[in-house]
Amino acid sequence: MIRLLRLRRCSFALDPSPLFLHPSDSPSLSLTQIKFDGENYELWADAVWNGLDAKNKLAFVEGTIVKPETLPGEEESIEAIAWRQCNAMVKAWLRNVIEIRLHPSITFSGMVPEIGKELKERFSAGNAPRVHQLKAELNECKQGKDQSVVDYYTRLKSIWDALGNYSKVPPCTCGSAAFLTKEREEEKVHQFLMGLDTAKYGNLRSNLLLEDDVTLLSRAYALVLREERHKAVTKSKEEVVEAAMAVQAATPDSNADQEEVKPPRCTHCKKPWHTEDKCYVKHGFPSRGRGRGRRGGRGQGRGGRGNDYQSANAANTNETDTSHGDLTAEEISRVRSFLAAKIGANQNQKISGTVYEDEDWTG
């Protein structure tokens, strides 16, 4: 007995009755995320009918399951109650997938087949005008400059699906059906390739058209998508290189900084091209012939100090002669001329009786 009940439950779960309502079914359930706005009837109807079929309630819209009759004076049968509950549930589901602004114009008081018929008659465009509109959209469907391949293909496929709803080709079991399917697939491949951005995918399109078999839309789409990702990676690398070059261009050149460096300036005499430790004004000029006048006694009297300065000056002179620093040949010549003139003037003063003293001597 227990096994029989389990078999019945299993059979009931695999093939439930259209009058069965699952405990999870509720009037607030939404069959699809697509809402009917008065313009997208074909897309909306396909999604809603698919949802009702999954719930085993498509028979209510098609009108293939009728309400059990109840004779006057008799109680409503269990089947009639179940049909009434299912009919109310399907109406609630339809109301949830229609925009609120359209509710006043749609009558939800009747039975589900009447509601479905009213929606189709009011909002479904005629076959010829709608097919013409879809084919015009298909002809104008091109990939935008900044549009991704995914968005372009999604838009294209929605038009193909809408046109498929108006297809009048009867089902066929012969070999010509496979040939017709292949031809349609090849046509979709050409439409997909023609709408691609020529600047980005012109070379890839030429390579695909050179192949003998271009009937696989999925393969063409995968190749174009891979090319798009490759271009995105290459573009990101180029942006990094351009950013690095911009930073380098904004950074001052080290060579330019070196060219703008000012010459050294002495902090004692405030003159350029030498430093304080080599300043003749502070440490004394080179002592060529100094102390040989008639008053050599005085010169000798200060010889201790003078000799020290002479030794220092001689060291500075030797260092200056051997290492000119940043002086040019012309500047060195000027310095030597100045020193020669100065030494000559000092010796004339010594011959005439004048005693030579450096500026920093005392006594």
C-alpha cells in the first residue's frame, strides 16, 4: 500500500493536472521580468506564455481547458472550484507583468482566454506591417562606435527572434529542413558581420569571409568577441605607455638643469668663478718678488706672518695653476695680466720707498 502511494505521488509530480496549484504559487508571483508597455507585445507574450507553460497553466490562455458545468441547485464540484482558483491565479499573474498605467484599459474580470484574446487583438500588429518594420530595423542594425559586441549581438538576436514568431514555414521531417536551417544560419552570419564596425573588425571580417564554411554563427561571434577583448588589452597597455610618456614630458630634463647651474661665487668678495677658500683678496695675492725693497728689514720683521701668507699664496697659486676649475682660457689670461700689473706696481712702490702691505695686514 505504501509503495502504491509513493508511485502515485511520483506520477502526480511528473505529470500534474492543470488544476493543481503548488503551495509556492501565489498571486504576487511574477512570471517574467519583461513587463508589457503597449509596444513589446511579441517579446512579452513569448516570455509570459513560456512561464505559464512551465506552470502547466498555458491551457487556460489557449482555452483548451473549460470550466466544469454546475447545474442549478447543485453544489459546485471540486473540479469547478479548482478551475476557478486556477483562473484567478493566472489573471493575477498576467496583471503583475503588465504596466500599471495599462490596467484601466484592460478588463481582468472575465476568463483568462478572453483576456489573452483581447491583448492580442489590441496590441499585436498585423503580420505584414510588423515584419516590414522588423526587417527595416534589421537592415539598419549596425554596431555603434562605442557599442560592445555583446550589446550589438543582443539587439540583432532580438530582431531575429521577433521575426521567427511570424515564420510560416511548416514543420518538415525530410532532408530539406536541415538545408533550410543551414541557409538561415548562414544569412544570420552575413548580417552579423556586415553590421560590425569596419574600423575595428574589418580585417577579421575579411578573414572569415575567405573561409569555405561560414555558417556557424556561434563561431563567428566567439572570434569577434575574442578580438574585442584582445583590442581592449592592447588599448590598456597603450594608455599606460602614453601616461608614462606624459609624466616624462612633464618632468624637467636633468641636462637642462645642469645647463642652468650658476657659476660658483665667493662669499667674501662676492665675485664669481671662485670660492672663499681660493680668494686672493682674503688670503693674499701670489708673492712674486715681495720683500726685496730697500726696507727689507721691515719686510723681514713681518716675515713670520708674511712667509706664512706667502706659503699659503704659493700653495693656492700652484693649485690654481694646475686646476683652473670652471675658468676659460680668456679669463685665466685676464687674471694673469691683473696679477702682473699688480706685482709691477708693488715693486715700483718699494723702489720709491713705499712699503707694501696687504689689505689684511696689521702693523
